[in-house]
Amino acid sequence: MAKLNLNREPMTKQDPKTRGKNFNEVALGYSAEQAKAEASRCIQCPKHSCTDGCPVEIDIPGFIKAVLDDNMPEAVRILKDKNSLPGICGRVCPQETQCEQACSLAKKGAPIAIGRLERYVADWERTNIGALNPKAEPPRPTGKQVAVVGSGPAGLVAAADLAKLGHSVTLLEALHVAGGVLMYGIPEFRLPKEIVQAEVAYVASLGVKIELDSVVGKVVTLDELLESGYHAIFLGTGAGAPMFMDIPGENLNGIYSANEFLTRVNLMKAYQFPEYDTPVFVGRRVAVIGGGNVAMDSARCALRLGTDEVYIIYRRSEVEMPARREEVENAKEEGIQFKLLTNPKRYIGSESNWVVGIECYEMGLGEPDESGRRRPIAKEGSEFILDVDMVVAALGTRPNPLIAQTTSDLKTTKWGTVVADDTTGKTMKDRVWAGGDIVTGAATVISAMGAARRAARDIDEYLRG
């Protein structure tokens, strides 16, 4: 029996000093040789526990074996049978807590780099379109029309799955470009826009009609969509409304929500000013409040826009930080400074109402709270002032209330999330399903995709009677 290789193939990255000054992708991907070397580590165990750990149920051993066998068209086919967005998932899905965590090799060493191999297959497809097998015959039309609201990960997956099942699908997007949070919320250096648009184009190629600048709840309501001939609706509008701490000084100039800051940088391409006439103010000393992936993205964007110092202020320790480990390490490598066990008390402003500092508490950790993490507790008399001239609040998000406000029988929680069945996505409103962040609050791309797949299956069963 061949000896197990417990060490994964490393992936090349841009040098930290270089990448901190550009918005090019940090991770450079596997070569064909590296991909085959990593694929050769898979022991093809009979349990397929990795597939059990995948929210969209990809046949992971199957596509990895196809990579090893140099059968790339088959690897693409297996991936896209379950996942319409592999180029996106291969980059931003937290595989380390899902499929890779379930990998049999993880018990003894490093699990298979499933995400990196998924990215490799998706990138190969994008550059070898002519080498793929002929397209499958389109499904027989069912005559049923479905409206999908929102073109983020949940909306794109629901639209793709429903189109593959033969339904006529219209995707309604509020912004001027499709992709949702994948476009406005995740920086170019982590998820290039051309990757997102290539996957949007794939969804459109399935026959999905995409209508931009369509703000559901304003230009049309859910009831009006149902009355106009749609047989079902899927809501995948995410959670795009920012949250704040409600402390003194939050209305000072120079304080952004992460939503505004990242949207201006990513979707409006402020980082390419003056080529794009959409500048964004960036201070010399910037503080980002929060410890998730959005906080890491905001801090690393600010660094690339030319700041002198960037701080991450997080009220717990690094152990409790919800951001992916690789994003935390990337931020550290680039010189982001971490102020852990620290929490803002108030923002300090100048006479002209610009933020000039943050008064912070030092924090200690008590017993675990409802999240399972230790509760942060302010230390009396520990206040200190951090001089800054810009702040980004990356404290989480909640759904925009517009659709709920214009749909009286759509039940929501006190946090503004839509009440929907965990298994089917069915809401309390007849013929309306929902999935992703609009139901769970801010979560991961892959969890939204998994919810969308489950909802699409249930919608299909409903439409077929």
C-alpha cells in the first residue's frame, strides 16, 4: 500500500509587500502539475465524507479523480452537475470548516485542498471552452414561470437549478450589474470581477433572463409579480443593510459602514480613480471595527488605497475571530495591525465634525454566550484613545426591509430576516420561497447556495404538482 501523503501542495501567492499595493488576486492558483500532485493525495475512500460536508453535495472524489486522470471535461461536468458557481466557490467558500474538515486525511495530517482543486477546474474551463464536450440537450419546457429576486449566490444558484429543470426563469437584480454581494462586497484581490461575470454568463446561457435596475418592492411588489403570471418566486436578496454600535460620534464624517466602503471600492471601482470617476476618501490612519471576513476585506482594501496604518479592532481574542484563518494570515502578512480584546466606547470628532480618534476599552473574556464564544467584558478604568482619521464599521448586516414593508403577509423576525422552512425554503406567503442571508442573516456564500438548491428542488416539486 502506498504511503499516505499528509502534506498538501502549497499554492503560490503574491509577495505581501507587492500585493499590498495592488488589487490583483493574491492567490495565484495551481499549475496542472500541482493540481495533479494534490489530486494524487486523495485516497478515494468509500465513505465520501467530504461530499457529506458539502452544502451543495458535489461528488468531490469523482471530480478529483478526473483531475488525476487528466480528464478535465469530466471534472467540469461533475462539478457543474451540482455547483453552477465553481470559480467563485473555489475562492471564497470556507472549505476548511466543511468538506475539508470532513476529509479522511484530516485525522492524520492536512486534508485534500478541495477548494484549490475546484478553483483549478473552474479556471481550466474558462480558458478551454472549445475543449469541452457538446452541450447537453436543453430540458423540456414545463411552461412554468419563476421570478428570482436578487442575483447574489443564492439567486444565481436558484435560477440556474430551476432553468436546468425546464422552468422559465427571470432574475431581477436591483443594481446595474448582476452578482450581488459577489460584486459589491468581495474585493478584486480575493474574487476577481471577471470570474463572477463569467459565472453569471453561464447562468444566462441556461436561458435565465436577467433584468437589471429592478428594485423589487419599489418598481414592482411580490404580489404584482404573482398577479402578472409568475407561478413562484424565490427571494435571494441577501442582507445588505449595515449595523452599527449606537455609540456617541457615529455620525461623524469619515466613518463608513463596510457596505458603503466596499461597494464604492468594488462595484464603483474607486480604486481605479481617476480612470473611474468614483473617488472614495481614505485616511492616513484607519480603524476597521470587527473580526469577520468583511473586516479583513475592508482593512486590506484601505491598505491598498494608500493608508499609512490600518488597525483591526476586535472585542474578543483571535481564537474567537470568525474570519477565515487564511484571510487573517494574509492581513497580518500585509502589515495590518490587530488590536484584539479592544472595543470602541465613543468616537472623537474635530470642530469640523471629522473623526480624529476612538476612545476604546480593553476587554476581558467571560463565560460563553449564545454564539458559543466567550463573552467580552469591558475592564473598568482601561480606556485609551487611538488616533485615527477614518473608521470602517464591519459589524454585520441585516436584510433590507423594502420587500417586507411592501408584502403584508411575508412573515419576518425581529431582526428583519424572512421566516422560511429550513429544509424547503418555503415562506409563510403562498408561492414564495427564500434562502441565503435574507433568512439566516449574514452567513457564507456556500450556505446561501445550499439553501437555494434545496428551495429550487421544492419549487420544482410544487410546480409539477
